[in-house]
Amino acid sequence: MGERVYHKEAFDRAKPEYRDAVLTAGIAEFSELGLEKANINVIAKKAGVSVGLLYKYFETKEDFFITCVEEATKTLEEIIDGVVNSDDKLLVRAEKLIRAIQATSGADSKYVKLYNEITRLSGNDGAAELAAKVEGLSASTYRNFIEAARKSGDIRSDCDTAMFAFFFDTLLMTLQFSYTCDYYRERLKLFCGDDIFGDDERMVKELLKFIESAFTFEHADVKRLEH
């Protein structure tokens, strides 16, 4: 069986301007209010279409939400693809990713907020499939460039590539949430002070130190600590 498609064929046949309007309105509403509180009537009005037309495009509200998540994820991937798929050393790529997250956290915050809403689907039967679709590209991309860095001697040779890719992605994902989602913003201020959002360079500098130590701390040093 192929991957599940969360919209009906009518959505594929719709004029591009209708698809764009529906996705734009959906992403804005779902990112602001979440799946449960988002109002289909409001989305339809903002998109300039009827509620009936939305249900010709999507079987359920949840299917519409997932379609919006997939669209938002594409936008986030486009932001990082040019950085990750370069020949720069790992720390240079990491710095560029951190700065890209900082630069886009305002204008594109709705995409990150919507991405954060995926966790509300944790009890859904399709959660595993959705995770594979949303996270799969990032997982393979990070594994590949970390493995290349390991083989070239750019980072420590004893790392588990898959685990390091997960830790690296989790750091960046948390940073995205910390700039865009209210709870995570308050959490960051609690740890680093109310002025942290006015000091992007401090964030870049200290996060790079953390990443560098994780990727270059030698196994022999770990052994010495154990004794």
C-alpha cells in the first residue's frame, strides 16, 4: 500500500488559487488555535469558500489539519535544505541553521506553531505514518551529513550517527519552539533571562559551544571521567 493521502481528489483538481487560499487560512487558524479549537466556518470565510467545498476537499477536520501540517513542513524544510545540503563543516552548518531559525521565527512562526500541534495527534492510529512523512526527510538528511562528518574526521569517530542526528534535530526543534510558542518562550526566559530574545549572538555562541563539545568530546575523555 502507498502512503495515505489526507485530501480528496477534488483538492488536487482545484484551481491553485483555491488550494493556496484554503491552505493559508487553515495554517493560520490551526497554528493559532490548534486542532480542537480551530473553526472550520472561520477558515472557510477567510479562504473565501463555502464550508461544503472544504468537505469536498477533506473527509474530516483532522485530515484538513494534517494536510496543513504537511504544507507547513515543506516550508520549514525549504528553509533548511540549502544549509544542510552544502559542503560546509558540521559546525558551520549548525551556525547557519541556528541563524535561519532566528531569522524566520517571526515571519514564519505560524509554521513552527503548527508543527508543534502534531503532538496532539499522538493517540491517532496514523501517528507513526505521519511521523515518518513529517520527520523522515530531516532524519535521513541529518544522519547522512553527520556520518560524512564522522568519516572525514570532522567530528568524533565513536558517535552513533542515528542517535546524534536525533539529538541534533531535537536541539534545533526546541530552539524553534522557544522562539515561537508561548510556553517554550517562557521556559527559555526562565533559564536564560528576560533579555535573551534581544541577544541572538549569545544564543548562537553558546549553542555552538554545546554542539561542538558534544560532537568532539573524545571517548578517552569519557573513560577518564568514569574513573
